[in-house]
Amino acid sequence: MIDLKLKLNAGYLLVFGPLLIVLVILAIHFLREDMPRTRGKKDLKNGLFRAIPPLGAAFLSLQFFLLLTPKGECNTFQRSRLLFEWLHAFQPEYCMYLPAETQEHMPWLFEPPMLQAWMQIVLPLIALAVAVKDWRTLAG
């Protein structure tokens, strides 16, 4: 039996989840073989199915802003500071009251966190753009 002890937690999902979703969408988009396209297949069901990954990326990005703060500042931290102030890299606190051991294994935000915060806004938009492009080209 293989015993893998990964120190993954919700912080890793919030920090790297949108990037992974976009990478998977782009890999599918660029590596798939050209499927035969039929005219008139732009139905609502297909569009909703293609919207799931961008919505997932947007949800994780929103959680990034709502739940990650510098240690001890869950109630007082202004989230706009992540976007507009040149903060130093920090290990965030997950503001949903995780056990102390789990909080110790949170991923550090890159230097500067502003770059990572803006990526959390851009990545869901990229995912949405690729999904819309795929949906539009489906009908030829």
C-alpha cells in the first residue's frame, strides 16, 4: 500500500485551482483532434455544459478574495488591498476556521500578492473566452 501524505488543503485549491482549470481548458482546446462539426448545434444545453469550468474558476477566484487574508486579519483586512497595494509575500490565513496544523501548511502567496490577485481575475475571463470560442466554432 502506498501512503502519500500530501499537505494539500483548501488554500492550495483557492490559490492554484483557477490556474489548473484554465490549463485543462486550454489543453483540451489545443490538443483535441478536430471533431466533425455540424451546423446548428449551438443549443442551450451545450452552452451550459461549456460554462461549468469558467464558473468553477470564477467561484474559486471569488473565494480567494473572500477567505484568504494575512494572519490575524480575517475580520479587518480590506480585500481591495490585494489588488491595489504592493504587499509583501505572506502565508495567508484561511478565514473559515481550519485547525492550526492545517493553517500552518497554507501556500505562500507570490511576491507581490497583487500579481496573484489580478491573475485570479484574469484566469476566469480566459476560461470564459476559450469556452465561448469553442462554442462558437462548434457550429462552424
